Amino acid sequence: MTDTNHTTDNIRERARYALESVEIGDPVHWRGLTLFPLTCPHSTEIEYDVLEDALEAGTVEITEVSTGGSVPDLIVNNTGDKHLLVLDGEELVGGKQNRILNISTLIPAKTKVTIPVSCVEAGRWNRLSQRFSAGSFAPTKIRATLKADLIKHRSASNTFRANQPRVWREVDYFMEDLRFESPTNAMHEGFKAREKEIRDFHESLNLPESATGYLACAGELVLGGDLFDKPETLRRKWNRLFQSSIVEALRFSGEVPATDRMIAERFLQNATESISDTHYPPGIGKGVNIEGKEVLGSVLLADGQMVHAALFPNVE
């Protein structure tokens, strides 16, 4: 299903307008990690559930595509009465191996969709469970690498397939930086090993209730950020989504100063000026890629309105 009521140029302009409208709030800083709250003043009237709520309510089932399974594909069956928002980088734990979602999309109510994923557990290919549960979120470096590969491969093959060996290498680097080994090289185990530090960051850094997004930085380095159409979406996703940035901060050693506001402003300006081509994710809505010298990302729109944007530094 696709949203066909808007032209490509119009969709790109709406994505640009959404990013131009973002307001940057006062940052908070702790142990080398700086968070800039973001606010998008234009909320949508689109009703949807997020993965956490749908799993709790039992209105979504995520399974392998078949008994034999397929590494780059999973089935999402949304049995609920609302659309379901799933995000790039969300970890799904279980099945024959843990995966992360390659792209953000809205899955319509009462609809079953095949979604593109990447493996983040190279050492396992045996079924632990019939259904997947929600894990953490891939570190921003892995999300950025995935975004770079998808933009490159889509222009060449018109698919949402990732460079799987590259994802595995990034998981290897991540586990090495955390100084943790897992029998199946499961990214999820790295997060579990640092649960206390992750909890400490959660208790020490908070965003205002009105925030609809954030930009995470470490000194002069932008780690990445997410932007939503509603504050409540960020609040529901925050516990898992924030981990994506926290574990990046844990990879740094020594003192990292607070980030200057101008770095965040320049990054968002670069994103606004780097609107690129459009794509059709599985589900509903349209996607707009962001591809610039210093920034990569994507914007998901439905009915011509932004629902989610993911922004990362260009890792290429």
C-alpha cells in the first residue's frame, strides 16, 4: 500500500518543511553525552500504535517468514485496529536469530507485511521462539552504517537490503569496544552486560515533556537523533531508543566536553539542505532520503505529514 495523493516534489518539500520547523531546546549533559531536545510544532492526526504497546496488547505477531527462515526478512502481522509504527534499528529478539529493522514504516491495521531486516547475532541459526519480542535499539553507529548502505543499494537495486557482512563487522566492533564476548556474538547481550550504566544515564538525563525528538552528541561529534510527530511517541519509545545513544557514549574513554549548540544547529541545517530521493517502504506512506556530505537519514511521511525522521552523521 502506498500514499499516492502527493507528487514526489511535493513530498520532498514537505519533508524539508518538517525539518526546517524543528526547534532546538536547552541541552542536558552527563558523562560525555549531550542531548538536545527537539520539538516539531506540527503534529499529525494519524493514529498509530508503537511496537511496545502492540506487543503488550497482543495485537502484533512478528515471526520468521517460513519454517526454514530467511535472514533478511521477517513477517509482521498487525492484527490491531490502528496502524503500527516500527523504526529502523529496532531490535527484535528470538526466532532463529536476533534482527534489527532496516527501515521505518507504518503497517496498516489488520495487515500482514514482509519487512526487511538485518542479523545482529551471527553465531546462531536455530529457533529459540516462534515469535519475536522487542529488544533494545542498534547503536547509532550501526544505524548510520545501515542507512548509508540502504541509500546506496536502493539507487542500484531498488530494495531495502543491507550489506549484511558490514553489519556483522559493526557488531564485532561494538562488542570489542564494550569489552564483552557473547557465544553467538549477539548485540543484545552487549546491552544486557551494561544494564547498570544504561540505567544510570536514564536517571541522569531527561527531556522536557513537550519534546518530540532529540539529537545526541559527544563533544564535537554528532551521534544521531530521531524526530516524531507527537511528544507521546517519543515518550513511549524513549526507554529503548535512548539506549542507541547511551552505548555509544560508553565506547568513549576520558573526559568529553558538553556539545556547543552551534554543532546541533549546523547539523540540522545540513539535514534540511540534503533532502534527496523518495522511496516506498512496505506498508503505507512515503520515505524521503537525506544524503549530504555530513549527514544521512530518512523521513517517513503519511498523508503528506512527517511521522518519523532519523538523522545520523555520514559514515562513508
